[in-house]
Amino acid sequence: MNLIRQSIKILLFFIIVVTFLLISSITDLIVRDRRKKLISFSRIASFYGKISLMLFGVKIKLINLDRYKGTNENYMIVSNHLSYIDIFVIYSVMPSVFVANAELEQEFPLGAVTRYGGGVFVERRNRSRLLDDMDNVSSVLKMGLNIVLFPEGTTSNGEGVAPFKAPFLKSAINSCTDVLPLCIKYKKINTQDINKDNRDLIFYYGGITFFEHFFRFLTLKEIEVELQALEKIKVDSKMTRKELSKIAYDKISTAYLKV
């Protein structure tokens, strides 16, 4: 039964990805203005994110998101990071542009999907590029778009929230954009509570390859996830990146560890 479910999901997801890339690539050719292009990319990605989550059997419980959705205000969204599914979850709820590691750009299919989702690729370890990348992120925020940043820099095993390494939070300060902390918690897999025995079916970390993990993930019937919006952080030009990082980390870490 798992093999049949997996095969059907692979076929349907392939169709979703191909359709998404086709529509987004056409949009890329037709729309020249960068702001309009990024808005289009984020809305297309949000739509296909919803469809993908339905296929994956991911059910999202939203907490406090209504107060931030559909407003005229944009945010730098920061979140803990557990799986590539995090991206679909956030995309589906709040159309956004993602800050992604430059090495992801060459990884198929995540690189292409991220690019046509409006992803901004940055080189976190290249100091010579850092200022240019920060200016690029600031420019997108000034356009009025949401940007999503995973300040841990990588995914984790879910035992806690790793320390934030977030030079790009300076972009929020430079653009005077408020920060919206989100906390993602995966609660159940196939109606069973998340535990050390089953967590690796959803959490993506360590040396496992994407396709190896993804094919295993597709055997699952149902995943329950909780997405909680925490109180937004008012940003002003006098704040330092470290101060902003600590405030965001404390909020997200406290919410994640709360039973």
C-alpha cells in the first residue's frame, strides 16, 4: 500500500512541479519589472504550495496568523527550520520571497523551485558578497514584499532551536521593516505524536540526500503541523543586528519548547 501511495504521489507531484515551473518561467519572460515579477512568483508559489500540501496530507493549524495576513504591511519573517516542508507551509499561508543559500541554486529540484518562487540566493560564508546580498534583501523589503529567513542557517533534528546566525536581519533594520517571528511545530505523523522514532520521516537534517528523504516522506498519509505567529518585533534604526537576533531567537525558542 505504501508503494502504491508513494508512486501516485510521485506522479502527481511531478505534474505539479512541471506545471509550476512552466507557468513561472512564462511569467519570468513576460513580466520585466522586478517587483511585479517577485509578486507574481510569490503568489504562484503560494497557490502551488497549497496544492502540494494537500497532496502530502499536511494539515496546518494556524495560531495568531489572521492578524498579519492580508494587511498592507510587509515583514521580514523569521522562523525555526526543521524540513523543506517548512517552505511549503509558510508559502501556502503568506506569499513571500525566501532567502536561500547560494549552494541550493544548483540543487535540483529545490534550486529551480526556489528561484521561481522568488527566492533570493545569498552566500552566507562569502564576506565579499555579504554587503551586496544584504542590500539586495533590503531592496526587496523596500518593495513591500514579505521575505522569509531561517536564521539557524540549516535544518535541525527538532530537539530545540539552534542559535541564530543572522547577518541578514540587518536588512530589516536598514529598510525599517518589522520582523514577524513564526514558530513551526510538527505535531503528528499518521496520527502518532512526533517522537525520536518517527521524527526523521519529516525532519530533514544530517547527511541524508534530498531524494532519499523525499521518497520516504511520500509514504506518509498525514502530517499535522502547527504554525504560530508570535508578536511582531518593531524595528528601528538604532537597533543592532545582535539585539534583533536575540529578541527573535528568544521568542521562537520559548514558543517551540513550550508544551
